[in-house]
Amino acid sequence: MSNRRDFLKQSALLGAATLSPAAGLWGKSANPAANPKKVNTYTVNMKIVQATPPPARQITVPDVEGFKVLKGDFHIHTLFSDGHVMPKDRVWEAVNNGLDVISITDHIEHRPFIGKNGQWKLAETQADDFNIWYDAARSEAERKELLLIRGAEITKRTMPPGHFNVLFATDNNPIVAVTDDWKKMLQVAADQGAFLLWNHPGWEAPQSGGIEKGAPLSFTDAHEEICRKGLMHGIEIFNDHEYYPVVSDWCNERNLAIFANSDIHNSELATYGIQNPLRPITLVIAKERTLESVKEALFAKRTVGWAADMLWGRDPWLPALFKSSVDIKAVTQGTLELTNKSSLPVSVTLGGAAVNLPQNTKRQVYRAEGIKTLTVLNWMIAMNKPLEIPLTV
């Protein structure tokens, strides 16, 4: 976008352009006072000095074993709870950032801006409707061809249970009807076929549903019970700017899906800038680009979390994603040539120094004697355990 100096400079040029034809019309003088009957007025369209918005971000991830890799964010807020933008804005932001699927998950128990006690009043028929943020965004999402999932956030002020996102419920209002009992809320959501996601398990906010400051993360007895009853299907390993490495082990041990979500409240621009590649994204390995396929993939645990130039995933899908994204070719007995065909950040080693692999750029990596695996330093398959790819070349 033009800065103020450029804007004024371009405006001055526009001013000169509008005066030049006037001088010809007036003949001897370009001074309107000298020709009072021949004064003309002009409309200057300032659009031509405004910067064109950047094109939508293109994120390239090859298919994985016949599956599509969709880019999503499953934890987003709007003014219908405590976010700062409208639902349609979230649609535009997602499209501009190259996402395929989002869920607006406004809080059920915390709505400071709207509702009966909010700063802004809704129509009486809408005040108690907890599908309203989904309905407000749906037509724009369809127009932009963005997949939009009905969502909501169960927001308890104690840990356990903390906060849970409800994805793919058919109607949020029956969940709201049992707000006083969080176990019933989870059960009502599950009875609708919803996917239940444990949010930010390491968030340090003891008065708002998080853990005590400085306390270790814990998979509590209550969460074990939730899991046994089939009321937990995934956990956020990355939320906003927080990273919880132990979640990788929890998901491996309990067959849960891994997520990296933004939990965004402010605008994308204010939070990440323009098309920030460090923005959290959950990769969904889906059969097709449809809501039904996304739901099936989430329940099948085919997800990979991507944020802060790192990826977290489970076997077999994280290795499969790497193999579809990076070509490996032997150059000599001690040298491999690697090409990253994707937009994903990749840093590898063959027993020596780390080598970064920019997209569509060949890199030669020297292989230390006796090394039989390629270590992907920033792709994590368990806590403190980077992905290792057995070498066949």
C-alpha cells in the first residue's frame, strides 16, 4: 500500500493532469478568474492511486496417496462472542490466506458484545440463537467457495474441563439448553454427530478455564473419562502463539487428531499482517474438497498441525505427507538431491548441518557415513521426536 508521501505525490500528479486540459479549453489563460464563463469542474477518481489488494495466498501441498490436502482453521471468533470482526470478514480473510475450510466457533457462555446483556442488541428472535454466526457467514462462504462448518465453543471457567470446540453439530441451540452441565453439553453435541476438540490445554488462565501459571500440562482423570466415553476426538497442539509439545504424545496414545488453530479474535491484519506464512493451519487429508469429506477425515484422525515453521502429525500420515512433498534423488554415494514441491517448511539433516528446502528449489545434502535415515528436523511425530524417513537410495 502507498505510504503518505507516495499518496500525496500521486495526488499532485493527478491535479496537474486535470489542469492541463483546462488550460487548452480556456485558451490564453488557465486562470478561471480570467474566463469566468468557461469554468469547468472535474471529478477525480482516487481509486487509481490506491494500492491493489494482494492476490489470495497460494499454498501448494501435493495429494497424499490419492487424498486431497485441505487447509483449515477450526477455532475462530467474531463479534457474536468476543471477536472483533463480523462473520463475513472471517470468510474474506480465510480466502485471502489460502484456506479451504473454516469453522466459526463463537463462545456459548461468553458473549460480551451481543445478546440480552450485551452492548449491542439483536432482534428478539435472534438473541437466543447460537447458530447466528454460522448463518451470517454461510451465503458469503458459498459465494467464495469456502467450506464453512457449523461450530461453537463450550467455555467453562474451570479446568477440567476447560474449553471444547463443537464442530459439525446440526444445531447449537440444544447444546446451549444444558449449559449448566458441561458433561451434558458434550453428550448432546456428540449425539448430533459432532466432532469435539479440546482447546488450548496449556493455556495459563485459571480464572477462565485454563491451568495455573507455571503448572505442568495434565491429561486429568476427567479428560480420561471424556475420552473413554467418546466425547473427545482431537486436541490443539498449537493455539494462537502457544505450543504444547506433550499433546503429540497424548494424541498418539489415545488415537486423537492433532490441530493447529489460530483462536483468532482480532482481525487477520492486526494479528498476523498480510498473508503471514507463520499463521496456524490444520492440514486435513480428505478424500474430496467437501464438508462430508472433511468430517470423515477429522474422525479418521487424518490431520497435521502447521504453525511457526513446524509441523506435527501422526504415523502414517505425517511420513506420507513428506514423501508426497519432497523428491529424493541420489547424486553420488555420499550426496542426495532433495526438491521440496510444496509450500511446507522443510529442514533436514543427513547427520551433518541442517539444510532448509525452499519450495521448488533443488538442494544437495551431504550424507554422513553410516546414516540410513533422513531426519526432518521441524516435522514432529512425537514429543521431542522429529520425523525420520528411511532411505532407499
